[in-house]
Amino acid sequence: MAVSERDRSYFRRIGEWRASLPPHSDFRDRLLKLEARQPGRRNAKRR
């Protein structure tokens, strides 16, 4: 099965996008800090 240039381009873009994301531990830390700044919002009723 041959791989087309279109396929290579598609997977290259995915690789570049994934490389631009922060590491998992850093992302988790950011979410925890954000949650800590907003006490009570986790269980608040939605309007």
C-alpha cells in the first residue's frame, strides 16, 4: 500500500500540532491552579 503525499502532509500537521501542546503534567497543573482560583464553581448550579 502506497502512502500519498496528502497522507504524509496530514500526519505531519498532526505531529506538529501535538508537539505544540504542553506536556501532560504541565497541563494538569494548569487545570488544578485554575480550579483552585475558582472555589465552589465545580458544583455550582448552571443557569
